[in-house]
Amino acid sequence: MTAGETLLVDTNVLLSATDRSRTEHVRAHQLFGRCRSAGVHPTWCGQIMREYLVVATRPIAANGLGLSLIDALENVTRLRRRLVLLDETEQVSLKLLELVRDSETTGKRIHDANLAAVALTHGVTAIVTLDADGFGAYRGVKVLNLEQLYEVLP
């Protein structure tokens, strides 16, 4: 990746950046500094923000972070300073429908299809995620895990 390119940061990476007990915490947390140094613009969208809040405020026993609403909202405020918010426009919705139809995506994978639609519509260079398999069905979307991202960031 080169200066000026954009990177969509998936919810699972943001959660790992927040939760010190996760194996990818250090790499996920360092992502913002690495992007800044390389001139790469990390982005997110409303879906990612919503998903982050859902998991951050869900009890630990239910696979959440168990944060208070106040703490979760403070984290989102910090993330908003580091991430460019991409609009989920009508064009994104039309792209989503096209991707779902063409790839025959159903169920929970439609969330991934929406992120792919956001990326494709906004000309995002790549998506960084801890679940690269979820995006395999969408042509034109470059998907990287944290290790791969660090290999392409200078």
C-alpha cells in the first residue's frame, strides 16, 4: 500500500485493538500508527461502528467486551479521530444487492457483502480483517489480515 490509499478496518480488528486479551491486540493497536507513517487512510462505516458498539457493550460471558456504554462511546470517539467515516449511500445499497445476487450470499455473510459494497463504491484499496474468508466471494475486493497488511505497509 502506498501513501494516499484507503483501508477499510473491519470490526474484529477494532475490537482486537481495544481488548488487550486478544492475540492480535498489539498488531491491531499499532495499525493506526503504521497507517499514519505510510500515509494510508484507515476508514470505517456506520455498520462497523454499530457492530463495535454491540460487541463492546455485550457481556464477556456472551462473547463481548463487557464495557460500560460510557467507555464504549469514549472508544468510538477516539476511533472517529483516527478513521474516516464512509457514507452508506444509495450507491452502496445498490452495490450490496448486486453482490448478494451475484454471489448468492445469504445469512450473516450479508454483513460482509455490505462492507465489500462500501469498499467497492468508495474505491477503497483493501479491507483489513481477522476473517478474510468472509470476503472471498466478492471480486475486486482486496482482503488482508494484519500480517499481510504489515508486509505491504512500508
